[in-house]
Amino acid sequence: MKRQKRIALVNDVTGFGRCSVAVELPLISALKVQACPLPTAILSCHTGFPTHFIDDYTSRMRPYMEDWQQNGVQFDGICTGFLGSAEQIAIVADFIRMFKQPGTRVMVDPVMGDYGKLYSSYTQEMCDGMKRLLALADIVTPNLTEACRLLDRPYPAGGRVEAAELEYMAAELAAQGPSQVVITGLSEGEMIENFVYEAGRGTLLKEKKVGGDRSGSGDAFAAIVAASLVRGASLTDAVKKAADFISKCLAYAVALDLPWNYGLPFEEYLTELR
């Protein structure tokens, strides 16, 4: 009997705030792929709230993954998200070496910073560790800030960069290990763009910008791309599907704030994913 496809989700588990594994798991499940979390931390709510409780899971990660290995668990995909320390990055590298098989797709979402700045918790040691993690990835999905830091490049003024430069940056990232690169969340006027690079060529995909920033959109993007890839979709189709779904959900969320709401129910969007 053919088993269901599986993805290991290496990310934090946040109880409130619509992000991390709480967002990834239902989307991957809607795509008929089994989501298997490896927690990096347990949070009451994400760090954008005034206060939050956090239980660092670093000391438990190795026993957790070693038990998976003893039980013979295998994965078709591995998707990494926010990592809280250089030690966690090293553990994830060992996890990939332990579980990656010839058919396993490894996607690394660096989650290092945004708008030209690293997150306050990110150190130079962690940046160096993330560079080494790229060598183990099949696909990497940095935003522009993360791409610049991984390449030791200055962040461009106003966050604006031409397609030719994006292709050069993506080629540099691909040279470090991943055969596929998506530089995500590029803002251009009323559009959000994702630059998709593989086989030495890049394509700029555009989607209309809806509303402001919302937590968890990056996790949703990563989840849909990862699940689509293990199901056999092309990278371009996977990115288009993720961007379209997020755009529709954001439009629906904006509509909820209005007395007249003609947005499609969320469940219909999940149906469209399949």
C-alpha cells in the first residue's frame, strides 16, 4: 500500500498569533501531505505581542529526532523555519544528514530578518551557521534582507532591486548548494513579487498587494510550496499557488473588517489548494 507523503516541519509551535507550525500544519494537511513537527520552541504567542511565554526546546531536539530514527520514520520533505540559536542550526544540519534520502526535498526558509535588518535575536554566529545550512538544502526561500545577509551584500536603498540583479543574487545562492531559489516578498508599487530561480534562469512572479503585513504569511507560503513540491509540482507552479492562496486569504481578512463581506469562505480556498 502506498503511504501518504510526509514533511518534517522544523519550527516553533506558537499557541496564539497565526504563525509557525500552527499555520503550516493545516495547510500541508489540506494538500493531503502528513505534517510532522519537530519543535524548536513552544510559545504562548508570537514575539510581536507585549509579553510571551517561551519554552526553548533545544535540549529535547536530539532525543526527539533520534527516536524518529529508531522508529524508522522517513520523510519526503524537510521544511525548516525560525531557528533560535547557532546550536539549533547545527542540530538541524544533523537532522537533515540523518533523514535526507535521494528523494527527500529539503527546503530552508532562513527567517533571519526583514526590511534590511536582522531580528534582534540573530547573531553573526547564527548568520554563519545559516550559510552552512544552505549547502544541505535543495531549495532556499529568503526574503531580500536574508538574501543580502547570506551573500554579505548591503541591503539596497528602499529595498528596490532590478530583475537582473536578483538573478545574479539567486545564482550566487544556488552556488552555495540549493538548486532552486525563491527570493520572496519583493514589493513593487501595488504588487508583491517572488523571484523564482532554477536551472540557471530566473522568473519574476507578481501578485497584487493586499493590506499590510500579517504574521504567518511567510509560514503559509513555505508550507504550500513545500507540500506542492513533494506532490510533484514544479517550483513555479508551487510559488504561484502559494502566492495566490495568501492573496485571497488576505483579501478575505480585509473584507471581514467591513460591514459588507462578499469574500469566499476560507474553506473554499483550502478546497482550491487541493
